[in-house]
Amino acid sequence: MQPTSEVNQRVARISAHLHPPGFQMGENSGLRAANCRAKGGAPGFKVAILGAAGGIGQPLALLMKINPLVSVLHLYDVVNTPGVTADISHMDTGAVVRGFLGPQQLDNALSGMDLVIIPAGVPRKPGMTRDDLFNINAGIVKTLCEGITRCCPNAIVNLISNPVNSTVPIAAEVFKKAGTYDPKRLLGVTMLDVVRANTFVAEVLGLDPREVDVPVVGGHAGVTILPLLSQVKPPSSFTPKEIDYLTDRIQNGGTEVVEAKAGTGSATLSMAYAAVKFADACLRGLRGDSGVVECAFVASPVTELPFFASKVRLGRTGAEEIYPLGPLNEYERAGLEKAKKELAASIEKGVSFIRK
Ligand SMILES: NC(=O)c1ccc[n+]([C@@H]2O[C@H](COP(=O)([O-])OP(=O)(O)OC[C@H]3O[C@@H](n4cnc5c(N)ncnc54)[C@H](O)[C@@H]3O)[C@@H](O)[C@H]2O)c1
Ligand SMILES: O=C(O)C[C@H](O)C(=O)O
């Protein structure tokens, strides 16, 4: 008779072989559902969502499962991924979905990923600024980015966790420390500012928002969110009152949602939409499509600051070209000075969190 410990070890070895870390639905049925006649899903990209069980994470996972460019979708969180994964995995779309729960499964969630989207971290409540989230979210972003350096250092990273103006510099420092930093592959997601700007400007102009394109530059908090209304497409003119109204509404769109949600969170549904719009652009760039241009907060030469949001061209290696701001009017030049002052402090705060 074999000693119990030896039997247990054999069972553990066989189990590890049959059930690699991470889980797919149908594991208890004997037939693992996702392995039945498995073809590894449609050709496409491997995408991980970190914070996948959250307010943004869940609708984002749903929308990425629909995206035909995605062949494998890894859902990672520290809570609730089994339920979210079971639910999403029943959708009859191409991507194979796998769930990963807790820090011990982080590396498996990240291995081999082409794109990592990070909406992990706490959201604001009324009365808070995004910077008030720094103390909790800085550490979360650091840990997740350390995982990226170990498991998928060449992945494109879409960073959503706030305060974006500081978390992107944190990620850059983590990658630099590990020797894996490629500035083209690290993108802070500011797409929600563009989505809001397109919507609010369309309302004022009486247009369909899908016909409107508003560049939003700077960063992602208060006065650092700088809509360039002089560069709206189709070319449009605004009264001074409209400019004040639109600038204020775009800069405070996040707060509008935080207050309406009255303590239950911040934008999740419009953010999931914006995150997918941006992730899809990154995947089309990776595929080699030409002319994919979106705004993002990236390492940038367009101002004296190390990071800045502006239009970037997305290609096979990430943000391959960063466009200058173009001609600004006096109102926008004044806004730019205010934005740069606040951005400089937020960037420095992120950098020193890692260097200290
Ligand atoms: N960039 C933007 O435009 C934008 C827009 C909206 C929200 N946000 C930010 O996105 C973040 C998430 O917002 P939400 O509404 O989804 O919050 P949420 O609390 O609903 O979800 C966050 C998720 O992160 C998970 N999480 C916490 N620590 C983690 C860790 N160490 N590893 C993995 N997952 C972890 C939580 O378990 C939770 O499921 C917030 O910081 C929010 O401010 C950014
Ligand atoms: O406002 C927030 O705290 C969340 C997000 O940054 C947003 O713009 O909606």
C-alpha cells in the first residue's frame, strides 16, 4: 500500500496536468467544456483583463468576447472571476474565455498575452478627486505591472485605473526597473474623455455623435482634460458661452457620473464602451491596419512633460507616431498651461512612488 502523501502527490500531479492553473467552465463534468474538440478558438489576439469582475471589468469582458479580433480572453481578478467567467463563456462568439482568481494565478493569466487591459482598483465616491485613489491604486498597478514584466513584457498595456496621470508613470517605472520598458506599448486610456466630448459637442451642434471628432489632449483629471474645440471635425464654431459650457462639462464628466451614482461608483458602462473602442483600435494596429489614430496618454515629446495625451497612430508595435497638438487658440493655450502644471505634479508623484 502506498503512503497517503505519495498518493496525494500523484493525484496533485495528474490534476495539475488535467487542470492547468486558471479555470474554464465545465471542469466538474469530466469533459472540460472548453477542451471539447478544442481548436484554440478563432485566429486572433490574446487579451487579458485585470480587474475583470468589477464595474468596468464585467461589461468590458462582455464586449471583448464579442470582438472578432480576440481569440483568447483571460479574466483576472482577486474576487468573483469564476462566476463572471462561467457567465461570459456561454456566449456563442469566437473567443475562448478562461478565468483566473487571486495573485497565485496572475502569472498564468498574463502568459502569452498580446494586449493587457487594466481596470483594477477602487473608484471614486462623491467629494473625492481621482488623486484620492492614489494610495490604494498605485500599489495595485505596481503589482499587476510586475506580473506583466515577468509574463508578457511585449504586450500592449491599456491602463484604465485612476489616477491615470500617475498610474501610467508608475507602470513606466516598474517596466524600466525590470528592463522591459517600451514607451510605445504603454498607453493610458483617455478615450472616455473623447467619447464624452464627441457626445456633448454633437448635442450642442445638433449632429449625430458618430459624425463628430473632438481631440482631447493633456491628461485624465479635471483641468488636465483639455478639449481642443478649435479642431473639432466637422469644422465648427462655438460662442464663448458654448466653449465655457463644453469645456467644463467635458472636464467634469466623470464627476457628473460619480455624483449621479451617489456613492455606488463611477462611470462603468460608458467606460467599458470607451475601453473596447480603444482596445479594438490597438488590436487593429497590431494586425497592421493603417491609419488607426486615437487619443491616449503616452510618453510624449509634444510638451516638456514626459507624458502627455494627444492623438497617436497605433501600429504593430503600439503608439508608433505621436502627433503634435496643432494650432491652439488663446483659450486653449491658457488651458494648456493650467493642464501642464497639474500634470507635472501627478507625473512626479507616480515616478517617485516607485523610485523612492
Ligand atoms: N481611465 C478612465 O477613463 C476611467 C474611467 C472610469 C473608471 N476608471 C477607474 O477604473 C478603476 C476601476 O473602476 P470600477 O468602477 O471598475 O471599480 P470596481 O470597484 O467596480 O472594480 C474594480 C475591480 O478591481 C478589482 N481589484 C482590486 N484589486 C485588484 C488586484 N490587486 N488585482 C486585480 N483586480 C483587483 C476588484 O476586485 C474589482 O473587481 C478605478 O480606479 C476607476 O477610477 C478609469
Ligand atoms: O471620474 C472618475 O473617477 C472615473 C473616470 O475617471 C471618469 O472619467 O469617469
